[in-house]
Amino acid sequence: MTVLGTLSAFNGLNALEAAVQELPHLTLNFYSYGILMRRRLENGGETEYPVSPEQLATALSAKVRFETGLLSSNTLYVATEGIQKLIVDYRKPQQTALFLDGSETSVRVPLPGLVMIRVTSANDNPRYGVYAVKRRPTTLDMPLFLAPLPNMDSHSVCWGSVKKVSPEGLANSTLDEDWTLLLGSIFTSHSVHGKSKSHPADIRQKLINVEKGGARRYPTGDLVKLDFTLSDVIRKVQHDSSTRF
């Protein structure tokens, strides 16, 4: 062995020995009555305080991140970071029976393609965003349009008294139950303006006229474009878990 190699090995052994002898800066002690965190102070002393299991689990999981990228199924995208989970789901254009408040019969209209984004964080209530698209997203930079439906805007969905998604549904990575509950609810006069170029005052009148005209596809040229894309929404929610859509 050369002198240089001998010195490198010697220095490596010294570093290893120093690391083994180093006192921990922070320790967790698990007892039958709870968890105590002990921290070593710069003056050589120690301080100790209790930690809840929930806080510990959140802190340990906050560094774990997973995302799928754009998928080929109806579930377009899934991402988790710590206790937060984000799912993007696509609903293809199809005939849909909508129930408008004050009417005893449903309005059957060919809704355009829709994208739903759901964000859950631990046991907090889920947050939603619903948008229209002119075709199935093939990239996360796909432009978004206001969904031609009442009770939702560019930032949120007003669920009102709609039955909430079950715990099993929230645990899934698909939004089938969410779509069923949302589109099967009664749509009111909330957030009806600004969603149609031809009927800017009330999207409900546009839906009624589409049904009367017997259209087989929703006129996507009538959709109102938003100034952000799908990837913009995803980044916004991921960077600030408290933000609205």
C-alpha cells in the first residue's frame, strides 16, 4: 500500500471511530405511556418533552413523495406527499341526466369531457376542482375551461348538502363515487354566470337549450377558457396545501 493509501485508510478509520463515538443530537424514547423526545443542547445539557404519535407519523411521512405522471386510464394522475394525496380523474363526453333545482324532471345533455381534481390531507375534508376539456388530456399542460355546470367555479366545488364520499371512496385512487354523487345531486342557482359565451347570465338556460336542440355533442366552442392549465393547478395545490384551487 502506498503512503497516500495508508493515510487515506487511517483518516477513514479515524472518521468512522469519531462517528461511532458521537453522541446523538436527538433521540426518541417509546414508553408504555407515550413517546418522549430528548434533545441535546449546545451547553451539554438535555431537554425532554412529549410527542404525540400523530405528530411523529406526520413528520416522518412528510418527506416521502410519489407521483405517477400522466396515465392512460381515466385516472390521469396520482401524487402523494406525506399525508396529502392528489388524484386527477377524466370523465369522457357523454349524455348525462342533470337535476336542476325547481324542476321535477331532469335535463339530459351531452356534457363535454370533464376533469376532477381531489385533494385529501389526513382526516380533513377533501377539496375539489372540476373543469371542462375539449379532448382527453394527453399532456399535463392541457388548457382548462369552466365546467358548464352550476355550483362550481374556477377555484372550488360547492357540495352543499350532497352526501359526502365514503371512507372507502376516499381511500381509492379513482373518483367514480365522487362523480356519481356530484352529478346526481340537485344543481341550484349558485355560480351559474360566466360559463357560456352564448348564455353568460345563466348556464342552466344553456343546458336547457342544448337538450331542446337535440345536440349529440356539447358545443365546446361555447366553453369559457381559463388562464391556467392542468399542470398549473397541480403545482399550486402541491406547493401550498392550504390553497384553494
